[in-house]
Amino acid sequence: MKTPQASIITIGDELLIGQTIDTNSAFIAQELNRLGLWVRRRVAVGDDREEIISALREESKNSSLLILTGGLGPTADDITKPLLCDYFGGKLVRNQAVLEHIERLFEKVYKRPGALLERNQKQADVPDNCLVLHNPSGSAPGMLFDQKGIICISLPGVPREMKELMTTAVVPWIKENITRPFIVHRTLLTCGIGESMLAELLHEFERTLPAQISLAYLPNYGMVKLRLTGKSESRTGLKEQVDDLAQQLAVLTADYLVTDQDLSMEAIIGQLLLNKNWTVATAESCTGGLIAHQLSSIPGASAYFKGSVVCYDNEMKEDLLGVQKKTLQEHGAVSEQTVTEMVEGVRKRTNANVAVAVSGIMGPSGGTPDKPVGTVCVAVSNGDKTMATTLRLGFDRARNTQQTALFALNLLRKLIVSG
Amino acid sequence: MKTPQASIITIGDELLIGQTIDTNSAFIAQELNRLGLWVRRRVAVGDDREEIISALREESKNSSLLILTGGLGPTADDITKPLLCDYFGGKLVRNQAVLEHIERLFEKVYKRPGALLERNQKQADVPDNCLVLHNPSGSAPGMLFDQKGIICISLPGVPREMKELMTTAVVPWIKENITRPFIVHRTLLTCGIGESMLAELLHEFERTLPAQISLAYLPNYGMVKLRLTGKSESRTGLKEQVDDLAQQLAVLTADYLVTDQDLSMEAIIGQLLLNKNWTVATAESCTGGLIAHQLSSIPGASAYFKGSVVCYDNEMKEDLLGVQKKTLQEHGAVSEQTVTEMVEGVRKRTNANVAVAVSGIMGPSGGTPDKPVGTVCVAVSNGDKTMATTLRLGFDRARNTQQTALFALNLLRKLIVSG
């Protein structure tokens, strides 16, 4: 069976002037991929009739599924709906169910009861030749056209609404209506090794992979995800084969392996803490609360995350964490001595089982010959054992902050695993 | 003069399986736009020879400038360089300057002195018919082909390297070599009003805009940016015209206007604090440090950002911020009474001039009939005046967190402006 091919078309001038980062395409691609569909191309075009039609024509040549996002909003530049209606030869009719849904939305959610603006009423007009997809939390419905062997699905561009429609309407429809190969993914997360070293390490493994299995390197924020994908017409043995290869991969990358599940660093730390019934706290200077934010971004984090003291100011280091004035004067705020006192201070103040502390110079200014921009000290402690180390990063402020948070979380993870 | 048209082509299977969000295109589009070039289309294709060549052919038909990113790394799936070399009829030759640069990089930056891997040496092979663009912080050089009226520029896919090459090599080259119209942008940031209400408010303004001026609505994280763009063959009066319209726009949107400069909410707050010589601190429960992280992400924030107490745990609210046990018992952690004590506590503990505190239920669990998921209390204080309010959000955890941080920062901004 040939893998069905898909194209994603995103619409909106905001994508072409670069003020909006397109996160929709990645989400849609992930969902389609998981279903065993291959996304051949992604195209972004402006709010321009000719460009949209030309993209529809071109992508229809090689893809049997087109997913469009954007261009459905209430403002003047949103032209996708009448265009699709024309393109597929239908006419716009007011849909009573959609209209009532919009009225409810304005009354209950937007808290703007009363008569709808004409531009909002118009959102209830839909082509008479499409399947209308209910958009639970927005006013622009999705539309599915099924004509001449092409499936064309149009979704709103608001990420939350697009995601909800994909999950509740599009994915179930595809499962029911499109024949697809079986597909199995396994993802491993590594930290502390670059893409090219990893490729070198896995050269032989990759060379001897069976034809139906592929390996992808997905570098992301200082980590590299390894993704094994098995694709076959028959389900038999595919999952076992991919699992077996994932296990080999875990052994080969053991020194750098964060997890062999498809989870983030902070989710893995959450699982480890829950398993041990431990709690965690952070003391952050240069990361300004980013590590705390990441730890607390996981649902249920309140079971293990105590909190954080973000002590940008040296007085806060002394007053709230008990760092000694003498330590700050003799060694400076960015020193292994200071982060050691910070981590022990925050652990004691919060009664957490483990803690992490960071202090550094993120740039662009604040560096000295001795401690240039990118100098960062990190400490972790579990009460019995406190370890401190110094990093020398050399990126810009945002990247230094991200890298520091990642390094600190990885050190924390190792401490939890070891303890 | 016709505006020169450009296409952005991003290359890599990781874009098609959705594991990487394409931030490169937005950056490149912004830079080109600022230069007065119009990005017609963005296309993402996989590591597939035929797909890349087909994208090059198609985009060359209507765009005179093509910018490619990705596919230049050291791993096996990176095929762009030999392909471009063939496509433009050149041959690969080892470039001594690039080789020496790579050797230096491995020795000094990656701290891996000694013989280069063959795959890294190969990165110094470049087509003999292109202009080599120096990549200061990476091993893959950029390439510029200028043939048959088409400029094709290939850049590495690593965002940091791409950005550096755009800024130091591509933008200066375009300024020197491509004739462009004059272009002027002015951006205003609004908060607290949706896109369609804003469009309604600005209907008449937009209808009467002169032909050479356009207005774009750019919704982003609960705010809407308004961008005026003037484009003309003559510089005369263009800036004054756009400035004048921006001023009208500021008056029309006054109730929602955060800034009439192209700055973020946290940057504006930083400027306001610096102007008053004031300091700020935060006390965060449900946002877990995000507000602190945002405030501290601005270079030079240490001049006004004292720090934060992230008190996920109720004991921390009592112990570090002095919230009374009685308040927590009678009103709960998510109450205006509690955030009021939190904000006053953190202001006193840190000696900050102003402070903000938040406590809420972000979901997916933890809601009660009385206080459902999305209930958030926010307080701000400047010592003289403390204000608390309650939000009812109803999104997912990540979005509730983002919206809370934004609302809190906007309330803080208003307090600073008023004080």
C-alpha cells in the first residue's frame, strides 16, 4: 500500500511578515504522522485569492489530503471560506446550528450578550457542499470537502481551536475514512551530546536498520530526541521490532539517555519524584524563575513542587536563603560557594527533599575578565550530598538562560536517580 | 517599482513529522519585510532530492529571491549542498578558509581538539560557483548563488547560526545589491481587546487609509499588535505620514494601548520602572515563576527586578511571605484575601517599590464547584495602594498560565503608570 500523502496549507499575511510563528503546522503534522500519513509539503501563503488557489491546485497534484488553517476569522482580510466555496462549486448558506452556537459563545464565553455583529453572523454561513465540523470553543466552523479523490479540510488558525477540531473531528474522520499503513513510533530523549557525535555513535546501528524502520534525529533546546518509526502494511510483529530496536538504542546511548518514553525533561523529573514521594524546590538567580516555571508546568506538579526563591538581588540571597554576606563578598554571587549556600538554604527553608540552585551572568552585559558572560554556577542537593559545578556558556541571553535551566534540570534528574 | 518578491524554503523531515516548530521562517520573513521585500510563500519540504528541486523550480517562477534553511548539517540526511551545487551547475571544492574555521570551532568552542571526523571535514566543501557566507559560530557555511536573475541563498537550519548569518551577511548583501521600495513600519501593542472588536473599532480608520499604507492585526498571546506599513518609491513624507497615522491609532485605541513602540509588555514595564527608578518583585503560586522569568528576560533587568517568591506550597506562603494561616483556612489559597497578603508580604520582604502576586487553579484538576479550573486571583501593590481582582479563565493549563501572567503584568503596568 502506498502511504497516503498530505499537504498542510497555512493562510495569512501574518505568516509572511513574520510576526506569527506557525505552530499549527507542527501540531497537524504530528497528528497526521501518528496516523500513518506522510506530510509531503507545508506551504504558507498570504491572504491573497490567487496565491491560495494556486497552492490548492499545486498541492492537489501530489497529495490526496489537504489541511488548511487560517483565513476564517471575522476580520476583512479573511477570505478563505468564500474562496473554498467557489473552488469546490458550492454556495454559502446560513447554518442554523452554527448560528445558535455563535450566539451561545458570545453570551456565555465572551460575555457579550445581545445582537451579534453582522461580521460574526456571517461566520454561520457555510458552503452547502461540505461537511461542517463543529468548533466547540470558537465561532469559525471547520469544513471538510470530499471531491474528485481529494479531501480538503479547512480549520481556523487560532491554535487552540485548530487543536480541538483536529482532535475531536479530523482525526476520528480520517481513522474512519482513509486507508493507512500501520505505524509505530518510539522516542528516546538524550541530553549532553550533539547531533553529529550522536550520529557517529549510531552509525552502525542506523546502517543496519531494516527497510521498514527509520531513525530521525530531532535536536531541540540542547537535547536530541531520537525517533524510531516503523511502517508496515501488516501489524504483525511491528511493535515488537520497534521496541526491540528502541532497547538497543537505549543501551547504545545509555550515558546520555534521559528517558525512553516520549516525555519532556520536566515530566520525567516529575515521575521520578512521585515514585520516590519526594519534593523539590529551586533557588534561582540568573534563570529568574524559569526552572520553577518548567517544573510547575506539568499537571499535578503541586504534589512534588514546593516552590522557589528567585533571588536576583543579593539581599534576597542573604535574607531569604541565608547566604552569608562573607561568601558573597569573598567569592561573588556567581560562585560555587554561593550556589552551595543557596541550594542548602532553599532546601531547609522549604523542607524539600531535593533542591537545585543557579547563579550566573547571562549577558549581554555584566561580564568581567574573570567571569565572562556565560559563566554559570549550578548546585544540587539532597541533604546528604551537595554538588556544585561551573558552566562556561557563550550564547545570547535567551539561550544562556534556556541552557542553564536544562543543565540544572538534568543535574537534578541525575541526583534523584542516584539517591 | 514592483516590490521584489521572495520565497522561503525550509528543508528537513523534522518539519514534516512535526517535531520541530519552524521559527526560522518568521525571523527571515521579518528581516526581508523590514528591507521592503515581500515574502510571497513559505514552503517546507523533507530531506528529499526531488521535493527540494521541485520547490526550487516552482518558487523561481514568481520569486526573484529564494532563501533556504536546513539540510546542511553533518548527518546523513542532509543533502542540500550537493543538490544546490548540481542544480546551479557547479562542482564541490574544499575551501581552506572554511576548513580552518571548522578546526578552530572544534578546538575552541566544542572543546574537541584533534583530527576532524570525515563528516565534519566535508562541511568545508563548497560549490565553486557560489559566494561563501562565513558562519561565525557554526561549521556549515552559507552559500549565495546569483544566476539567471535568481538569487538563491542557503543557510544552516540551526536558528542561532541562521540568525547570525542573516544579520551579518545576508541583510547587508541585499541592501547593497537589490533595488527595493522605501518601507516604514510602526507597531502598537494592545491588551484586553479581541481582534474582532478591535477591527470594529478601527473600521472607519482602516477604510480611509491611503493606498500606500496598510494595517495588519497580529494577535499574539492574548494581545493584539497593530502594524502600520507604508511602502513607496519615494522616501519623501512617508515616515511622517505613517507616524501621523500611528498617533491617530494610539488615540483610537487609548483604552487598550500598552505601547506605541515595537516592544514587548515586559520591556515596557522595564522602561517604566527605570524611568521612575523603582524596583519590582513577584509572589507567584499558580504561574510557578513565569512572571519573574518574563520580567528578568529583559537585558539589564537586574537594575529593577528584585526577585520572586514562588510559593506553590501553602507553608511557603506563610513562612516566606507572612500570609496568615487563618486567611488560608477561611478564604483558601485562591482568594483575593490571600493574594493581598502575598503581595504585601513580598513587597516588604524584598523592599521593592511595586509587587504583583497571583494564586489560581490552572487545571486540568484541582477545581471545585465554587472555584472551578481557571479561577485566578491577582493583586498588585505599591505600598500606598493594594488592588486585588479575580479572573475566570477556562482554557488548558498552559494557556491559563500564559493568560494569568499577561493579565498580571498588564495590571502591574497600569499601577506603575498611575503611581
